[in-house]
Amino acid sequence: MPVEISPSILTADFANLERELGRIASADWVHLDVMDGHFVPNLTIGLPVIRRIAQISPLPTDVHLMIDNPDGFAPQYAAAGAASVTFHLEAARAPVRLARAIRAEGAKAAVAINPATPVAAVEDLLEEVDMVLIMSVEPGFGGQSFIERSLARLEQAKRLIGARPVKLQIDGGADRGTTPRIAAAGADVIVAGSAVFGAADPAAEIRALREAAR
């Protein structure tokens, strides 16, 4: 299957989000970063904005929760129309129950791990989730440099997933230079923020990333 591209709106023009969504309509997903200023040192958007984006987006919404209390909030994002909701293993108190609650609301459930969290920590969740997200930067801000050891972490996660119907996503530092190696390491979904929205023509950049992934 071709690698999917999920542009992150973290570096988009927040005053013109509907226009920005139109500029990436050729992608596979739109990646929506929700940050609370506690789990990560940044504050972005919340439930009302996600609900509205889900209503108007030409793409399925891939909501990434970088928040302290995903157990309490993640199912609400699923109920608000998110196609996929990702919670961080480091923040979840009851990850199995949380994944099941997200799925019960009709969304796909995904688990993310930070660069210092052992990949093996997700193994016991693989029957409960639809996707694993490997962070290839420290979460919180766009435009960071790719952490090279993330490639080995992708390969390890791919081996753990095996034949299970679980996608493998990577987030952080993806561009035309890193995408070929990311794809070769086993990623199914690549999140790209600055590379897409920093380009003069986001649609052309999405095409370039797809080509680089091949």
C-alpha cells in the first residue's frame, strides 16, 4: 500500500483554516495537534475547533492529543467527529479502556510514544489500537529536526506489529530528505507540517512527498 500523507496544521494560518484545509485536499488525512500547555509546553486548539474542522474538512481528521488527561477527553474528540484519535501512552492511566472507549464512539484509536519511551511499551496494546505513532521529535512544537534513531524505532515497531492490521505513523521532521528513509523503515502514515505548509504550493509538496516515499 502507498504511504499516506497527513499534513499537520500546526504551522498553517490559523486565521484561515478553511482555506488551508482546501490547500491540502489531495492528502490522505489532516493531522490536528491538540496541546494543553501541561503535557507539552505549548497550547493550541481544543474540542470546539476540532468539531468544526471535522464538519468542513475535505479530509478525514487525525486528532493527536498531547494532553495530560486523555482518559477524560479523548472519547469526546471521537464523538465530535474525529476519524482517528491518538493518545500518548505516557499520559494515559488506563490505555486499554481508553482505546476501547474511542472505538466505541466510532473513531479509530491510536497510541503515541515519545522519543525516550521504549517501543516495546506498546506491544500489549496492539490488539486494542488501529495505529501506533512514533514521535521523531520531542512533542510540542513544529519545525524541529528529525531524530535519526527514530528510523530504528520504526523498524522495531514494524516487527512488533507483524501481520496485525495496525498502521504505523511517524510525526516530526518529515520532509523530502527524510521521507525515503522513513518509508523504507516501515511507516504507513507520515505526518508533515512545516514541509507542507511552509511550501509555496502545499499540493505540489504533498505530491513530492508521495514520490519521495516510493
